[in-house]
Amino acid sequence: MILYPAIDIRGGQAVRLLQGDYAHETVYDADPVDAAARWGGEGAEFLHVVDLDGAKAGSPQNLDAVRRIAAAVDCPFQVGGGLRDAKSVAALLEAGATRVVIGTAALRDPDFLDTVVAEHGERVVVSVDARGGKVSLSGWTEATERDVEETVRELGERGVARFLCTEIDVDGTMEGPAVSELSRIATSTPAGVIASGGVGHLGDLKRLAVLGRVTPNLEGVIVGRALYEKNFTVAEAIEALR
Amino acid sequence: MSARIAILDYGMGNLRSAEKALEHVGVSARISRDPVEVRAADGVILPGVGAMPRAMERVREYGLDELIAERRGAGVPILGICLGLQLLFESTTEFGGSDGLGLLEGPVGELDADGLKVPHIGWSPVRWERESRLTEGLPSGTPFYFVHSFAPRPSAADLLGSAEYGSRFACAAERENVFGVQFHPEKSSAAGLRLLSNFAGICAKSLTTA
């Protein structure tokens, strides 16, 4: 299973939010490129970058940081936040992102999703945020009645190669990932699933690795705060996920 | 020399994902029902999604039943996937019943899921019942992705693998140059690609010995 150290960019800085709340922010690096270089230097195989400003504005706001990350690190990285049209997706990929992560717009605008999937295939990841088995939209501010498992199955059949699944209630808490929810989601699709939310300790990663043996499409996990707080190192995390 | 594989198109199924998976492991694959193209291939994949009686009608309509039997007779490796595997057996009870191609021994019947939700959709570990070139490098217990309501009941001689869903069911079969898997290797991550790559290896080998 692949470790994705997370780099959330807000106001040009690398920050972490608690449960997606902009009022509960911790700044870790003045320059997100420092965070990227640090995780890359420690052996990360893939990075996960979120443009929080872009998510709020509805279009990418940190293209320059993406370009600088591409220049500074050797490992591939994916970028999400505010992608709502094909042009923004193309701009991010041109700026050096290996993959793009699309959230709300993928669920609201099927034409947009079909267009970018047709154009960029496996380079498109769809982010599905959930609370109690139901999909949440718009940075978690809008709850829906859409069932997460059904949503993932449907979008997978429409050609989405990979999902990023965040369990909102545990995100940023370091209290452990939502293992049973992740298991149900991963079981419902052959597409790749990257887990996000709640990782605090190496034991959490080991539990996910065990789950990944049963559902091999559970192929990665995003870790944010636990790495910034030095609960474990990138190398230790990679070892735990083996 | 790498093998060329024909993916038989009888109008039922998800052919592109099989083609993409083969391309991914470096195999040249062609979706076709043209006898000339199929005869030029070193291996044949019979895919398929849906109900077996209707699929058999289509297979016969396009003359693929005779073509498949001919290729089998010529020693060309054949791999059935999901419904394609079921078609290789002798018969099914689905929708009032139908004959199959009869290249593998046994009938196809409803999954005995013991109250679990049918169709069986998801990942299940597969236990190999014997060694095979098809499963080389894949440990017994490797999970594969399934979507099905029916499963074959192969003869002991043809049984290659089984899985558990409510009860144990056969999910892989092999007889000489005929292979079949109930799961979807093209949707089963790295393990599925390995199985397809093994199949391509069998095709390439039969090419050099032919």
C-alpha cells in the first residue's frame, strides 16, 4: 500500500485543518515546497497536495506552488482543490501534477467528469467524502442522501480508475481510520481506493495494510497531521504498510 | 515473440477493459469476431457479462461456437472470463436452461450464497486446487474481483480454483488448452494482470512448440 503524505496549501503555506474546518488551522511550513521536499527526501513514493484556496475559490489558486513542487521533488504527486472545468484540470497537469483529484464537481457535473476521464484516464482521481455512509459535498458543508458505496460503484462503471475516500468524522483527529467503512467501499468496486482520514499511529497503518490484503484495490493511504506531528517517519510508515 | 490474442466479440460484454488490461501487460489484443482475425491469433479470450442462454444464442448466431471448437482442436489456448467461463461448460439452469459449448466438463448453476446478497459483487480470496501455468506466481488465497450470480460445477478433473461466498464454489477450471475464471482478472489489480500475463505466456509458448 502506498503512503501519500499530504500537503494542504492555504494562503501559500502548508497547513492542516481539523475536520475540514478553516477556523481550526495549524501552519506547519511557510512554504509548501519545503514540506514536499522533506517528504520526498524521506522516501515518499507519492504526494497528495490539496489547494485549499482553490477549493474555496472554485478554481486552482496555487499553480505556481504546484510548478515549484514539480521542480523540487522526484516523486509523483496528485493535486486537488477547486477543479470544476476541463481547462483547470489541463492546467494542473501541465503544471506538473501526475494526477488530479476532483471532488464535488465530479458528482455534480457528470459531463465534466466524462470529459476529463475520457481525456486523462487514469490521471483522474475522484474524491468521495462521506459521513455515516452518505456522500458530502462542497468541502463537507453539504450532506446528501447519496450512498457512498453505490456512488463509487456507479462512477467506477463510468470509467473512474481511482477514488480517494475520506471519512469526515475522523479526518484530522488522528483517532484511527474508519476501517469498516473503508472495507465496505473497497469491496464495492474494482477501482483503486486511497483511504484518507484519521491516521495517527503506525498501528493504524498496519490495520489498513491487513485490510489491503483482502481488498487489493485499497492501494494507498493519505497521512497528514501524524507526519507533521512526527508521530512516525515516512520510512516507518512505508514499512508498516508493507 | 509475444502472443497476439483475440477477444471474441459476440455483443455482450465489457470488452474494452479486457483489451486495456492486456495492453497493460504488453500483449497485443484485438476485439473481433472475424474468423480470419481469430485464426491469426495465438490465443482466444471469451469474455462476457449477462445471462448465458442469450449469450449462447449470440455465440451461435455469429458462428463462434464452431470457431471456438476449431481453435481448441488446433491447440490454441482459450480463456473464458466470467460469463465466458460459463459458456465453456456443458449447460446451465439459468432462465429455463441452455446448452453451453461443452469444452469443460460439468453444468453451470445458481450460486448457493446461503442468504448472502446475490449477485456476489466484490473481492474474494481464491484457493487453487492444483498447480497450473495460469496461476504461476499467484499464491493460493489471492483475492480477485467477482460479479456473478451463477457458477460452474466442474468435474474434479477440470477444477482449478474455488472461492467462498455463503458456500464454496468453483471459480477456475482448466482442461488441456481450455481455461476459465469466474472472476474478472481485468478488474483484479496486480494479481489479475499477472494471471492475464500468464495466459499470454501460455499462448506464446504454444506458438513456439506448434
